[in-house]
Amino acid sequence: MAMEVTQVLLSAQAVDSSVRKHAEDTLKQFQEQNLPGFFLSLSGELASEEKPVDSRRLAGLILKNALDAKEQHRKYELVQRWLSLDVGVKSQIKACLLQTLSSTSSDARSTASQVIAKVAGIELPQKQWPELIGSLLANVHQVPPHVKQATLETLGYLCEEVVPEVVEQDQVNKILTAVVQGMNANEGNTDVRLAATRALYNALGFAQANFSNDMERDYIMRVVCEATLSPDVKIRQAAYECLVSIGSAYYDKLAPYIQDIFNITSKAVREDEDPVALQAIEFWSSICDEEIDILEEYGGEFTADSDVPCYYFIKQALPALVPMLLETLLKQEEDQDQDEGAWNLAMAGGTCLGLVARTVGDDIVPLVMPFIEENITKADWRQREAATYAFGSILEGPSPDKLTPIVNVALNFMLTALTNDPSSHVKDTTAWTLGRIFEFLHGSTVETPIITPANCQQIITVLLQSMKDAPNVAEKACGALYFLAQGYDDVGPTSPMTPYFQEIVQSLLNVTHREDAGESRLRTAAYETLNEVVRCSTDETARLVLELVQVIMTELHNTLEAQKLSSDERERQNELQGLLCGCLQVIIQKLGASEPTKYAFMQYADQIMNLFLRVFACRNATVHEEAMLAIGALAYVTGPTFAKYMADFYKYLEMGLQNFEEYQVCAVTVGVVGDICRALEDKIMPYCDGIMTLLLKDLSSNQLHRSVKPPIFSCFGDIALAIGENFEKYLMYAMPMLQSAAELSAHTSGADDEMIEYTNLLRNGILEAYSGIFQGFKNSPKTQLLIPFAPHILQFLDSIYMEKDMDDVVMKTAIGVLGDLADTLGSNAGSLIQQSLSSKDFLNECLSSDDHLIKESAEWARLAISRAISV
Amino acid sequence: MAPHDLRRPFKRPKISDQQRRRELSLQRQAQHRRDAQQQARCLADTILSLQNDVAAEAEPQFESSPQSEEHSQDFDVRDAAKLKGAEARRWFAKQLMLPEWMIDVPDRLSSDWYVFARPAGKRCFVVSSNGITVSRLRNGAMLHRFRSSLPNGGARGNNSYCILDCVFHEPDQTYYVIDLVCWSGMSLYECTAEFRFFWLNSKLDEIGGGNDRKYRFSAVVVYNCDQEGLKAAYTGMVPYVKDGLLFYNKHAHYQSGNTPLVLVWKDENCSQYVVDTDSKGQVPDQQHVVLELLDDGGVVTSDDPPVKFGCLDSDFVQKTGLKTSYLLRFAIGEGGLCFADGKLEKADLHYLGKSNRARAFADSYSKVIFQYAVRHSPLKIEHLFASISSSNEEENTPCDTEMVG
């Protein structure tokens, strides 16, 4: 059955593209005509020591790709295909793979490791290949170190592929024993020790029970800490990766080791090579992440039943940790601000310092201030930058009371530095720090304002000037202005920004036209800032925002005129169109929010819609999404007159609803269907057959990201509300889908937080659909059609009430559905309603809720029920 | 297994503006969906409850002509909002909820009641519909016709409408909204006062008072009627001239006509008009009352059921040409009012003449009694405070109930 494939595999890697193409076609044909033979040939090739390493490696790679895919739907197909292969064939392939682990070629061994793990990922959950782990463990005790290394690597990949639940504890124990023994200092072979250390990283998720056992945990921790001192840098790095992972996964078990860990990490940060030192810093960053989460969740108050207590490791380590991190800040690289991929000690150290500040709050301030004061005026730019970065890093966390006096002193210094400092690096960090000041210490919630009528003009002048600086500096200045504007979001009818509005807008538009605006994300930052300035503007500047519509429309028009673009240019045009559509969306939403500006805006509706339609023709996912969002906002503003655009727009709506790959686009389009329903009401009728068909297809697809499904259900409600009893013809399709989704989402027992959150989104979508349908059919002679669904819907309400895990949004929607059902079905459902738990306990609970939206819905439900029962 | 990437975001905001645009769009859509639902729920609701009200309220003693009675059966509130002239007057004259006068202190004042300072001015309904806003006085007569920032009260939007219960305060040309009957097509007739006040405040915030318009809308500050609340309402500064205190039972629905669940009380410190004046603005020597004449010659208050103050001689009725349902003015003579078992037994009435034509109702029983008390032994603010503190004590005293928990 197997076939000689060596030559084809080599040709498939040829330089000559026609040779390559021919070989690829041959392989494809072979796979399609005889899958078992294809797999056997590849595994035979991989296992054969006589074959060239290049063909062996490619054979393994093709095999691996035939077992797994990123896309869920495709992955499922591949898994089913493997499982349905003949048992004999599979045994033969697996034997070849295991045999390859003893190969003298490290490439072949490594490829085989990965394929074995993929097969294990499919078979172990099916309780197949039970002998795999046993035979791997037997290998570990073999003499040749390269076999041992390959086997440990395989165990590592296996732990990455398989979920812990499918491996028996007994086998877990054996895997961990083998891995930890391999890591031990007395393991003489470096490759073996490295493979073992990397394997442990993946195996940590299996070690729950072992970490609860003091002796076993002590042993693992000792071996890991010893490995951080290995003479081999890769082993040290891998050992720190384990430590970082342990810090997150077993935070609550760290107390006995934290002092030792501090000692070894601080030595590594100061003395070791960068890749190791960075991991050592990352350990403390991840401890900060843990403690921030814990403190946020429990608000600092611990009761006996808190899941994980906070051990305040950061607070305890503070006096030593902060000086260590401050030292790293002086280790900047010359051009890190221009390099998108840069990550060095100074960046990692500063990031960690910021996390420490968020973890401990006020306590960090006195530890950092002397460093800032000492360095901020020094001649060496590194010292000035480090001092500024330290200051910027601690602005989130400590209380405004603590920070405001310091910021009041520093603000003027910062503004001068941003204007005059000779170092672009210092200016970059200074502008970023100003942004952080405005983000965390400026706004209606802050008691003592740091921006006053006295300094407002100076701040704006400096920032606008700075927007002409180097692209990275200008980008940070835009960011600072973004947060400056945001702080005036709810300032009332008069904004301190008003006098500068026109100048700010002009400066930002100038930035977008800079030759070098493509660098450092500058153009994007300028448009984003423009968006925020518009969002936070007041009626005083409504006229200027209206004028901006024409400016942005002209810009968008220009992007559409360019012809014969190279692929690079096209990409840039598409990006720019996305930014411009985003900006128009913000403007439309702003002007649409009040009646006078809405009417003034209407004069541009035709032109804007025409531009959007032309943008759609460009077919780029991002542009598509931004234009779609903007159209949703436009539909709201235009109301029923949107009908005139439907003929041209409809095909793009269809395209959006079918975009499974870019699910964000699909989700956004579903939202826009809702906007259009509300705008057109029954004028949407002619398009409903098409829209409903696509929505139903979306729901049945297992390719579409699950996050799009709840909004699709809500959209059913929007459509029903818009077209009323005409929804009748969709009932036979929509109701069974709603019903089965309701059954699935009624119970969450055993689900994790993420699943419960999703379930609640789904419930909300289903309930919004029911609400829309009931309200749509109200006062229609076809109300009778809904009666058969009432028992199930009431049962659904009862069961989610009993489940006690719905959030406020679901609660509000659910009690509203009860009202809608009573309102529309009236006395037809009177006795059913009276029998339901929802009409009593649930309703009472909602009536006494603190949430006014829940209460409001409940009042409505109470009224509707009383009418339904009394009639 | 290559080393894992450990880069973290550097000098970057936590969320991108694009993500923000998505989230803000979703928020907007959710809000509009909520509004659409609300609209759907409440439109029919309003029509229904108002029709009921109209039917229930169409009692003969208030109707001078039988034709309008038939009409009123067919109205929904939008028709009512469009009514003109005499018909509109008749319809709106029956819609206001009218407080009784506080003649004794209700139980559970501090837990079940709100209190606020009543603005001095013209009590009226403000109705917005079809892009115009009309205010109508207690007797149904039109006060102003203007464009406002109320939903559908300025720019023409949809079919929605609002009905607000207001006091028009001349000095600052402001409508002080003291209650909310319908908002954007949503009826609040059957909602509790607690909910109506909450809704009123949040909706008025949304339209922002309408500073740019001819007349402003402003809410009054409503307090829980505990020691502090009563003190604040009684002595606190307000931007308007006070005319007594209004007490609202938190659980009461909006109900047309007189209700004991809303009470008014006043003394010289919080009102210029404690003792009733005559048409020239003078306090008469004797207390005047307006009562309605029945078929049998009885003269009664506007309460439901009416309280009978006396009976006119049939000869006298014939001689003066008085007809059933006329409103008549009397003075209370030296004999005063006599009570037995808390009920009015006898009144020393002296006929003065027919009442002013602008009057739509007779006086209520509570008004007569309150005015009588003001002239003889008024209910003082100290009594109100005392009642609140004594009820607090009661709550604190141990009760006899056996604890089984």
C-alpha cells in the first residue's frame, strides 16, 4: 500500500516553482486517492534512516498538518478522518513514529515527537492508544541520551496537546517523575536536561495533585530553582519560564519559596544574560498580575471563603524589588522607540514597576521619588529618561491624594522637557507620562483638578507643538491629547477645550498629512485623538463638528480616486479608509445624538452613503467593518429615509452576514441589521426573506465564531418588532432554533466563568428575540400563533431563575419577556402565567431590585400580568 | 518548544480606539433596542389605561352636556392631546390628581411618604405631541402653546407624546414638574409615585431642562419624609416661591381627581396663601366655601362620595333659579362646624351667591376642614415633626411578637 515518495517530497522543496508545483499536485492526488497508503508512505519515510533528512522532515510535517488545523470546523473533520482509518494502518503508522524517536537525526526525532503528540491529542480522549505513555516512559530509562531527549520532548508536546483530565493520575505521576528526574542537576547531558525543563513547562498543568503534596512540591521547586543556576543559558531561561508559569498557576503555594525566588531572580536581573533576566522580571510581573486580580475580585476584604487569599508578596518584597527594577530602567537601547519589536530590560523593568504600583498603591511613591529627583536633571539622557519613565509608571495605582501634589510640581517641568529636551527618547517618555497624568488624574471623578484655566492653554500649546516632533514623539503627544479630551467628557455644556477646538482639529489634520505619518502609528493616533476630541465636544462646537464632516468626506473621496496602486499602496489606502470611516462614524453618532445637529447633518447623508458604498467595493475586512459601523449610525440618524439606500446597500449587507472568517465583520453587520430595522420599520419587509435566510444559516454554521450567535437572536427580535405579524412566516424556522438554544442555555452547572458569561449573553439574545416577537404580534389577530410556545418560554424563565446565575442584563430582559408574554397573549396565558414561578418569586425579586432597569421592567411585567389575569 | 514570547504592551493604551468604536456602537444599539421595546410596550398600554380612566370618570355631575360624554368614550390620549376648546378643557379638567388637605397626620409618614416644597404658581398639565407643547390649567383652559425640548414637543418626531403635571412659576418662567403622567408614549398612570419620581428625574436629565427654549422645565427636590427630609422641605432654599408642602404616598398610583394619598399642608412660614382670599385678594372675615347643589337641594363637596354640608330649601332654589350641579358660595357663620365621632354633623352656612364661572369643582371636604382649622386650631409643623419622631420610637420599642427564628 505504501509508495516510494522520497523524490516527490524532495521536489516539493525545489527552488524551481514548476517542479515544486508538480510535486505538490502529485502529493495532493495521492492523498485524495489513497489516504491510508499516503499516511503509511509518509510515516515510513519519516522512520527510515536511509532517507535524506529533508524528505523525512517534510513527510513528518505533512503528516502533522493532516491531523490538526487552526480552524475548528476543519480540525473536527481531520480528527474524524483519522479516527475512521483502519486500526491496522494506524498501528503501523504509530509504530513508525515511535521508532523514529530513536533516530540519529535530531530533525527526524523532533518531527516525530510533534506527530506523536498530535495523534495522542486525538486518541487519548477516545481512550485509544493506552500503551503510549507506558512505552514512552520505558524509553526514558534507555541509555542513549538522544532517545531520552526525544522522549522527554515528546512528553512535553503531549502535555501541550492533551487536556489533563484524559490522563490518569498514576500516569501523570510517572510523567512528572521522569521529567523532573531529567531536569535534575545530576543529569549529565545538557540536551536531555533542556528537553526535560521545557517538558515540565507544559506538564505543570497536570501537576495539580503533586503541588498539593508538600514533599513533591518541595522537590519540584528545588529542581526548578537549581535549573535556574545551570551553566547553560537555555536551561536557565527554560527554568525561569517554568517559574513564571508556577507563579501564575500555583500562586497560593508559593509562600515557602518566595524569599529564595527573590534572591535568585534579583541576581539574574542584575547579572544574567538578557533572555534570562527578562524572564526573571516577568516572574514578578506575573505575581503582580495575580495579586491585582485577587485584590480586584475581593476588593481587599478577605473572608474565610475567599478562593485564593492574597499573600502580599509584592508588598513584602517592595523595599528590595523597587531598587532592582529602577536599576533596569537605565539599561535602555538607543532606538527602542522606533523598533516595534523591541523588548529589553528597561522596558520590562518599567512595565513591572507599573504593575507593582497598581498592586501596592501609595506605598511605592516614597520608594521611587528619590530616584526621580536624583536623575531627572542629569546630563546623561539615560538618567533623565529613566527618571521620567519611573514617574510615568507609578501614575496608576497610588491615590490621587498622594499623586496630585507631586504632579502639580512636575507638570511644568514635563511641559518644558517636552519642548526643550535635546533627547528624542526623553521627549517620547515625557509625552507618554503626560498622557498617563491626564488618563489617571484628570477628569470629573478627580477631586482636585490638575488642569486649571491657568495652565490649560499652555498644556495644549505644548502638545500641539509636540505633534510636529519626530513621529514617535508626536504619536505620544496625540495620545496625551486623547486623554486630555477624555477627561472633559462629562464636563457639562461648557468645555475648557472649546476655545482651542478649531486649532486642535487643524493640528491633528496636519499630522495626518505628514509625510512620515505612517511611522510609529502616528496617523492612526491622530485620527483616534480626533475621534475622542469630537466625542467629548459640547454643543458650543457643534457647528465646527458639522464642518468637519465635509473635510473628512473630501479625504475619503480622495482615497477613492487613486488608481493603479501597488499592493503596498493599496494596503495603506485601505488602512486610511478605515480610519476615515471610523472618524465619520464617531461624527455621525455625535451629531445624531441631539435633534438640531441631527437635522443639520442630514444634508450630507446622500453623499456620505455614496462614499461608503464605494468603500465597500474595496473589499478589505477592516474597511468593511468600519464603514458598516458608520452605516449603522447613519441609519439611526436618517430614520425611514434610509430606505432609498437599501437597493444599493443590500448586497453588502449580505456579504457582511456571510463573512464567517472575519467574524467581527459578521457581528457588526448583524448589529447594523438591527439599526436598519428600527430605522425602516415595516419598510424593511422586502429584504427580510434574504436577511432571515442568512441569519438562520449563520446560526446553523459551526464555522462561525460563537460570539456572533447571541446578537443574531437579538436581531430576530429587532426584525419581528419592525415587521410585526409579518414575522409569521419565519416563526416555523426561528422558534425551534430559539427553543433548542434556550434548552442548551438553561443550565450552566459545572461551567467556568467564561462559559457562564457566554451563556448569559446567549440567554439575553434569546430573550430579546422573544420580546421582539411578542411585541411585534401584539394587537394582531395572529397572536394565537404564539400560544403554543408560551409553556416552553415560561419554563425557560423558571429554569434560568432556579439556576441563580443570571446577570443583571438577563434578569432585566427575562422579566420583560414575562411582561411581553402576558401583554400579548392576555387571558389566553393567564393560568399558565399564574402557575409559573417567574410570575411570583422571580417577579418579586425583580420588583425589589436596586437596579432601576430591572425594576422598571418588573413594574411593566406586574402591570401586564395583572391585566392578563383580571380579564 | 521555543521560548515563549513575554513581551507586554509598552506605552500603549489598554484598548484600541477601534475596539472603543465597536463598544460604543454596541451600547448605542442596545439603547435603541431598549427604547424600541419600551415604546412597543407602552403605546398600547397608555391608550388602554386612559380609555379606562375616561370611561370610569365620565360621571354625570361633572358633565354639563351629554354629547361630550359619548365623545370621551372614544378618545385615546393622542386624540385628547389634539382636543381643542371646550372639549379639551373638559377632558383635562378631570385628569389632574388633586391633593387632599392634611387635616390630620397620616401614619408611617417617615417610611411611606415623600415631601417637597410646592412651587407657588399655576397648577397645570403640560402636553407635548405633534411637535408642539400645550399647557392647560386645572380647569382645562390653555395657558401656553410653545415649542419645548420634550419628546415630540418641539421638532416633530413620531407619534409619541408626554403629559407632565406641573406648576408654572411666573417669576422665572419655569414649569416645575411635580409629577409625570406619560413620557414618550409610556403611561405612568399605574406606576407608583416612587417610580414616577425616579423616571421623571432621569428623563428630565436627558432633555436637559431646555435652557434654550422660551420656558424651562425643572424638577423639584423630593425628600423622604423623615426628620431631615421634612426639615429640608420646610426650611430649605428653593429657586421658587414656596406654597406649602406636598406629601406623596410612595405606593400611590397616579389617580385623577381628589386623593388622600397626596396631601397638601401649609403655614405662614412656607406659604403666602394660608388663609383663603376672596376674588379681590382680601381675607374675608368669615370662611367661604364652594359647594355643589344636588337635585334634592343638598349642597356637597367635590369628594367621592361627596360630603353633605347642608340642604337648601326647595322654595329658595326655585326663587333664585338655581339648577342642579351649580357651584354655590357660602360663608361659615358664627355657629361654625360641629363634629360628632369625627364626622361633620352640622354647618352654619350662609348663602352668598353663585361661584365664579372659572371654577370647575366644589371645594373638597379636606380643604374646608383645613381652612376651618387654620382659623381656629391649626395643624402646626411641630405636630408633623412630633409624629415622625414618635413613629420612630414606636418602631424601636420591643413588640410582643414571639421570635421563632
